[in-house]
Amino acid sequence: MTLCIREWLPWRTEYLNVILEGKQLAKGGICEQCCQAEGSIWCMSCTGVHAWCGPCAVKAHRNLPFHKVQRWNGTHYQATSLMELGFLWHVGHGGVPCPQAQENPNPEESGYVSGEGPPNYRSVALHTEGIFTHEISWCSCPGSDPIDSHLSLLRERLFPASISKPKTAFTFEVLNHFLIDALECKTSAMSFYQKLKRFTNNAFPDRVPDRYRELMRVSQLWRDLKHSKWFGFGHDTELDPGEGGLALFCPACPQPGINLPPDWKAWYDSNTVTRQYVIDGNFTAQHMKMNKPEMDVSLSDGKGYMVSEIPYQSHLQQSVDNKERSTCSNHRAINAANINKSNLQSTGIGATACAQHGCFVPHSVVDFQKGERYMNTDYPICNALSYHSENITAALVIYDVGCQWSVNFRSQVKSSSSLFLPSGLEIIPAVGKFHLAAHKLSCFPRYSLNFVKGAGHLDGEILETLWAPFNKISPTARSMTQAHRQEVYDDHMRDSNWKKLVGIGEFFFFLETSNKCLEDMNQAYEQLNAVLDPNKVAWWELDALKAEADCGEALDIYLLRGDKAPTFHEAQLKLGKNPVSSSANLGSVAWLAEGISIEDSQDQLRYELCLLPSPMSARQEVKTSEKRQRLSSRIEKFHSTGQAFLKGLEIDGAFIPQDDPACCAQEDQEKEDGEFWEDDDTVLEAPDEEVQELASELMSIWMPSSIGAAKLMEIGLHDLLKEEMELRIGQANDCLDQPQTDLGSKAMLYRQNFRTANSTREGTRTKKEIQKVVVRINKHVRSYQRARKAILRLDLNDNIGEKFKEIQPEDLAVSKEVTEENRFGQGVSKMAWFWMVDGEQNLLNGDSGGLMEEFYRINWLKARARRDRWREEVSLVRHEMLWTTLWFQYQKEIWETQALQSTEPGKEAYASKQVELWSDFTKKAGLMFQGKQMECI
């Protein structure tokens, strides 16, 4: 592109000269048609340069009423119109006057008068080139009815804005342009109309007639007619489309009676023919309450993707709102179910789509009223599971909160008179891979797509990618009527599915990639098998088969087994119950625990002081002094009590605690405890640090770890060493456990809140929430680093110290190993080490089948699962190629029947056109999938 621009640059001036030459009087001012009159008229829309007189210009544009003409005024061309040149638009006879027409003495007359036909009158017509005013002459032939003048306009490819006395009309072309602009560019009706006004008069758009409301109304009618025509209901006008009748679905998903052979049950197993759905909510798609809802008129209620309004509202009235809080993680959408906004009719929408290709399911999109409640989501899920699914026995439902939703779903269906499921259908709940990272660890094996037999290689998050374009139209749809909003969303979902259909071949281009992944995963699995004990592999194989069959708790085999690492309080309780040895003193455990608690208090005070301004206010100075005094008293009492346990041993030197700078407070962090910020206007000078004693938050704590293992053993304090070691291990385990949950929460805050924030205020609030999570993580990391240093000083043989490694800043990033634990490519990357810390019991018994064997078991099970999912993916893609071809063939056969049954030439021609369209799709699919798809059964 740069090369082309460089090539053009020398011609810039010449191009500009040629453009300006076109502004001069054309053809020397002589009419090119009659060669006699003055040629003062030229057309901006015609190609080339022309010059006409007024009558010749009208004659040349007899069938071009929407061309823009200009008149030479002596110095330059000035805008005029065909109507001002005498153009009369004859409707009904192909642009020529009606043989029975009579001149109208009053062309400005806009109503009908008695006579043989309707009079001439002026009408505003909207076209892609702008807004035009024309004088229309109606047909006056015998049998013509003035009441049918709107149909006369329609036959001229003009859509009338009203039935009686139409004064405004829209060309089919401009309506098609608006629909495509709205779908592809997300252009609102107001923006599109403003564009037409600027095309008409860019300098004075206020002089252009206002037809914005007419555009809104007519485009709604045009959309409805187009959809009825596309789906064949123009050929059978007596047939009602029914629920979802004006909607496209995925051509690659298995649909009995449509794209599956008649005897498909004899050839496919239940794992191959499975419906895979994902459901998700979008809280950007809000809708305001209507002032006069009784005036709303629906054209296609329930015939597209959004459900029928009356049955859905009836379902909500009959359903019981489950106000239970989530027992898993803090799921924002569900826990916000009780939030209500008084000015909103709906707070968002919930949609169901096929999980493999992202096609919206017809009649399976609902409005939310108070957040994402199960009573809302149950309705579209049931509709989706019943859509073209006869005799399908299994369905995978992927939901962000599938672990909670699946618990009572069956019972809710049984107790409801408006929810229905196909008989014998097994529902397999799962959670998308990204959202699963924020769930409790117990949810991972039971709801991970990595372990669902027949799922293939799914991420379960495809619906998230579909919301981005819908968020662009949500502000426009927010204030529409209920019916209009529903039709707009239906149209955009239909268009989304259509683009998926047109580009369906792109999904299958990944077959080669899938084959390569399968080859790599199979090789990794075989290599792991080669170094393992065959007897153990056989047992693990039996466990895997049983888990695939039973699901639920049986899938827990994919979790690490073994004792959970002891916490600080568990270690303290255990030591407190042990009998006191001859060399130990009563109360030593409590004394050690108090020392660790003082260290935490010092850390908290250091953190709080980092957040205070310099200089501090009087109130802040007083508060700080009080806290330091209380902490200093605790330290003094601790050291006094410790003399009995340390046998009077003097600790050489004092040290100042050093925090890791990467885990300290930043200037922009906010204090959780607001008391430091409640100050007055008095400002105190900061005291001279040279005359200050060592602050209590910087004082050293004399504990056994301060002395070191060698010295403790030398003076016979080995019991005290062992006690602090166990307490420090518990402290370290506590500090390693909490960051895992916090890192998951941090990831979800970034994904669900920060990236989708609709305002600066909401984004700022989310940043504060994220900062609070970061503060908690840093606090636990600092505590862990203190515990680790103590363990290293107490560990005689460096055995336990090897378990507790140093935490690096990069370890605290939310990597894909956490959010997508079984993604392809993980062999070249590693999870942070603390995600894989096992209990001390297995660590110490590694030789007897503890930690090492457990890791081999887990790695073998996951390698097997990865291989199986890729194997299923390859097989599924090949089947979907065949199903797609059969789906196109099915559409072709439908229109072939319509063409044979049509008795009207126009309907027969349109049906033949559709036959050719779907024939082309069928041929294209056959060529693309040749040699790759499954053979037709």
C-alpha cells in the first residue's frame, strides 16, 4: 500500500486539476441531446460529463428519478432537482404517462379528489443518494383504486411509509443499505438518517424534510418481510412460522431429521451425537421501562431467537426465586440476583449457543430482571435442549456456574409446568475453562471440559466472543420498545449465525492442526506409559474408565491425593496436645505462637505507615504512637517470658526486619482501615529520626530461629527447635494456600469487571477491588518469606527447606497454567511451584509411593485425557463436515419442493433462486471437505 501511495504522490496536483476542471460549464453550454438549447444542466450521478437543457435532462432521467442534477447560474453549478426541471414521475406504466391520465390543476394538492383517478401530488422519497421530493402521477386506468396507491408504489420498488395517502416512500435499495449498515457497522437509525441528510444538503441539513420516525417504522416492517421471504413463509402465507421459525441454526451440529441419516442411531454412539451448548449472560444489553407498553406491536414475537414474551413472563410468575448464595466461589452474576434497578425493564439478556461454533439457538434467549437467576436461565436451556434433538440422549451444558446450577435443575424442571425436557436426556454440566479457574479446587475435575468424554477440544467460552458486537448496539436498543428491541436482537443474532454459516469452512481448516495436536499428545502419552509400571497403569486405566462412566465425585481422581498440608493452627493444636518432655518447658508453644503473631503485627504496622502522608497530621501521629506503644509492650513481655525458654542466652546483635520491596505498598494503594485518614487540619513536623529510639515495628524478635539450628542443638534446645519448625511449616502452608484463591479472584475481576466496565467510575471501582486483592496477596507473601527464612535457619539437613522455595514476582502472575490447566502447549511452560505443594506426610514418604507416584498418576491421567479429547476433536470435525453438507442439501430440497408447488411465477422464480444458492453451498462444501469428511452412511 505504501508503494502505491508513493507512486501517486507526483500526480497529486494533476489529479486535483482534473477534478476542478469538472466544475466548469460542460460542453460549451450547448445541450448534447437537441444541440439547440442552452445546456445548463449536468448530472452528478451519471458517469461522464454531460450537458442538457431542462426538457432533455428530464427525458434522459425518465427512469432515473434519484439522480442529483445541478444548473449553471452564470458563474457556477448550483443544486436543483428533477422536479424543479418539470420531472413528473408516472407510476404504473414504467415511467410513461398513463393513457387515462388527466392533468391536475393543482400539483400541490396532497389529498384525493373526485374524478377518474387520484391527482398528482408531491411525495418524499428516500434513496441511498439522499432524500428527494417528486411529483407523482398516478395510474388512472379502469380498475385502479386510489386506495391501492401504496401498492402501486411497492410495485415501483418503493416502500410506502403509510397505507392511506402515502406521502413518504423508501426505495428497496436504501432499506437494504440500512439493514446491512446496522448489522455490519452497528449503525443506528439516527446516524443513518443523518448520513442521508448530509448527502442531500451537507451545508444546510435543516432544510431537508425530517423522516427519521418513518425510517424507524418502515425498516422494522421491511425486516419482517425480508425474514418471512427468506424462510419460505411468503410461499405459504397461511403457515405460521412458530417458535424459532424465522431463525437459522448451526449447520454442523447434529440435528435428527435434518442433517443426520435416517438410521443414524445404528451408526453413531451417544458420545458422537451429543448436543453441546454454552449459556451466558450479558448485562450490557439493558432495556428501559416503556411509558405505554400497551401500545407496543410485535411482528415476530418468539419467532426468532428471543423467547415469546407472554409464556416467558408466565413462567417467571409461577417460578420460585432461589435466593441461595453460592456455595462455591463468589460468583458475581448469581450473587447479584437480588439487585434491582427501578428504571429498567430488564438488566440484561441470557443466550444459549452451540459450544463448538458459536451459533445462537433459536427461541433460547431471555431477558433478565434482577440479575442472572436460575429461574431465568432454566427457561432458555430447556428450549435449547428440545430444539431439533429428537432421540438424542446426551447434552453437554456449559455454564459459568454449572456447579451450582446443576444441583437443583432437574427438581426445578419437575416442579414447573412451563419447563420440559426430552425424555431420557442425560445432562452433563460443565464450566468454561477460564471461569473454572475462579471456582473451588473441587470443581475442577467434576466440571472441567478436559475430562468430559465426547467433548472434544472445547474451551466453553465462545459465547463471550459474541457479546462484543452486541455491546455496540445495546445503547441504541436500550430505549426501544420491547417488540422492536426483540426484533433487532433477533436480526443481529440471525446475521451472526449467517456469517458463521458462510464461513463454516474456516472452522474445519483446523483439522490439520488438530491432527498434529493429536499426534503430539499421543506421543507424550506413549512416552509416559513406557517408563511407568504396567500394573499401576492398569489400575489407573480402570479408575479413568469408571470416572468417565460415573462422572460426579468419581472424577476426583484427577486431583492430587494425600494429606493436606497442616495449617498454623493445626500445628499449634498438635504441639499443645503432646506430652511435655523433660527438656521442654510448659507454655513454649504458646510463646512461639505469640512471637509469630507479633511479627505479623509488625508487618501490618509497617504496611500502614507506608500509606500515611509525610508529614503526618496530629490525629495520625497520635494513632501511630498508640499502636507503637501497644506493640512495644507485647515485644517486651515476649522477650521477658522467653528468658525461661532460652535459658538466659543472649542474642548477639539486633536486626531490622527487611520486607521484599516487590510486596510492599505502593503510593496509589488505599488503606483498608480508614482511621488513619480521619485527620484534622493540624500538621506536625516529623520528629528527628536521629533522636528516636528504634520503632516497635522495626524491633527484632528473639526466637529460636534467630539463634540458628546449630547453636540450639549445642545448648540442648532441640525440642524448642522442633516446635518452632512445625509452627513455621504451618505458617508457610497457610500463606501458600491463600494466594491461589486470590490470584483466581484477581483474574476474574480483570475479565468480568475491569474489561467490561461501562464507565470510568465502574473501572475505578474495579481497580480498587483488584488492589485490595493484591494487598492480601502481598501480605501473605511477606509472611511466607518470614516463615521460609526461619525454616532455613532451623533446618539441619536442608530437607524441609527444599520444599519451600522463594516466591518470585512472576510466580504471582495469573498464568494460563491456572486458568487453562490442560491447554495444548503446557509441556513447554510451568506452573508456579506453590500450586503443586503437597502435604508434608507424602513429601517425607516419597520412597514408599507418596508424592512422586502421585504426580506420575496425575500426569498419566491428564495425558490420557488430553489424548482422548484431541482424538474426539478430530473425529468430531470429520463428522461435522458430513453433517454440514447434509444440512445444505436439506435446505436445497426444501426449496425444490417450494419451486414445484409454486403456482405464481414470482414465487417460483424466487424458490429457484434459493435452490441455486443452496446448491452452490452444497457443492462448495463437497469440494472443501473432499477426502476429509466421514463417508456418508
